[in-house]
Amino acid sequence: PVGAICARAPIKKVSEVSLAAAKRLSKVLNLSPNAIDDYVGGSESIGCYDIGPIVLATTSVKIETLRKHLAYYPPQSFFILSLEGKQIVDELAGFRP
């Protein structure tokens, strides 16, 4: 973990997949079936995000900087922003709107 925003990707779809389907994707996920079992625990399904293209930030935005500008409390892999919040992150990270 970097402890900074270093890239972004749009979430195109949120879904749920069965444990069996996740295991069939183990090579694509670069996880062993046992690692998938460990991650899912006793559940028979797992949440899944279908994301668009990953865009690297021009400048990584460290947690301390995020906290100065937004209400941000890690650990979070992602967070939803208001339009104003998105504009702030775009400017800090050098993302093009």
C-alpha cells in the first residue's frame, strides 16, 4: 500500500458473484482458490466491481493532503466524492476532468 491516491478508475458496475465463479476466475484474479476461500470466509458469494480504464495520477496525493481538503478516514480502497470533492482530487492529483 502506498497511502496515497495514485490512480483512479470509474466503477462501471457493482455486482455479486458466486464463490464458484470467483474460483473459476482465480488465474485472472492472480489468486489461488484457497486464497479466495480465505478471503470470502464462509460466504457463498463475493462483491465485485467492474472498472473502466485505470488513469495514473500526475502527482500522488498523500493521506495528509487529502485530510486537509476532504473528510477522509483510511483505510479505504475507494471513496465516493461530491462534484466539489472530485474537482479537489482532480486538481491535487493532476487528473484531467
